[in-house]
Amino acid sequence: MGRLDDKVAIITGGGRGLGRAIAELFAAENARVVIADIQDEVGEKAARAITAAGHTARFQHLDVTSEQEWAAAARTVEAELGTPDILVSNALTWVLENALDVSTEDWRRVIEVVLNGTFFGMRAVLPGMLEKGSGSIVSVASVIGPHVAIPAHAPYQAAKAGMVALTRHIAATYGAQGIRANSLLPGPMYTEGLALSGFTDAAEQFAATFPLGRIAQPAEVAAGALFLASDESSYATGVSLAMDGGQIIV
């Protein structure tokens, strides 16, 4: 028995990093996992690894900025696995610049992926969830934006704060119809994205100022996504769960 027995879970950006950690954990808890990613190679690799471990996973190519691709993906998942029970919006892109230095193109790209991609995903899966009378939406936001401001990453901060507000709207609007919607707010994690950014040392120095004094492993934060997605949090909706080592309290 698992905490997500027979649940159908779509995880965007599920090919690597936190998304993959969430996909692996959900599959281990007996969910039927859909790894939705724009990067075919990493998404397929993650799905194969989960399947090889004896769990259920499939890859779905998805550009989260496309409303048409979202609608097609939702139809495919429903036909092959059943109505989605869980949506984890985790797809991400970011740029370093502040509000005056960021280009209009980069601003729009981050908003499209992070905020609009979250919205299109919700709109694609909500009709099936409402018909079923149940569903759990987990928006992977960040402590940066909703709670913490830094002199960089302007569109990222705006998009992540928008994700939290949108998720609370869904919670308030559809709770009576069996839909729960919550946000997960990670702090810094050891992911491929952090390694590729070249900012690992800086992130470690920053995290050393937190009460827990370190960067998280993705599996630690994935545990928060599991809690929010599962019936263990059945009386929680509109919540923003910080998994940040205490960053927001210092």
C-alpha cells in the first residue's frame, strides 16, 4: 500500500532536479506518474528509470507555455491512464537580471513558463477533476518572491508570487467541489540547474545563514510535495508550505 495508490499524477518539469525527485517519490507511493517535460531525452530517461524500478511512469512531451499542448496532453493522459488526480506544476526557467536590466523578451519568457504554464495546466486538468469531485494541485513556487525579495531574478520573483496567488484563488473557488490547491515553497537545492548556473558556492554561503545552515537535497523537498498531494493533507488548501531550511524566518 502506498500513500498515492492508483492516483494519476502529472508532474511538469519532471525530467530532472526536484521534478524528478517528486516523480520518483510519487511512483514509489504507487501513483501512476506522467513526467511532462519539454526536454524529451531527460524526460524519457527519468520515466525509464522509474519503470525499471518496478513502478508506473510514462513520458509526455509538453511545452507548458502552449495551451493547445496542455489540452492535448490532458486528453492523452485521461485516455491512457485515467483522469488526473494530481497536478504538480514544477516547470521552471529563470534569468539573473533585476527589473531595470531584464529584457522584455526574458521577462515574457519567464512569466510564460512559470506563471502562464501553471495557469494553462490548471485549466487543462480542472474540468476532469471537477467531474470526478476530487483533485489535488501542488504549485512549486519559491520562498523568493512570495516571502523573500532579492536584488535579482525580477521576473522569477514576480512569477512565483503570482503562482501562489493563483493557487490560493483555485483553493478558494473550487474547495467546495473537492479540489485542494496548495503551494510548495522550496529554498535552494542541490540540483542540476544549480550546478549549471555556477552559483553553487554562493548558494552554500547564503544557506549557511539559515537556521538549518545548509542547502536541501531534492528528495527532502519532494517529501513536502507528497504531503500536499496526498490525503495526509486532506484538510489543507490554500496553504504555502515553506521547505527552506528556515530562510524566511531570518
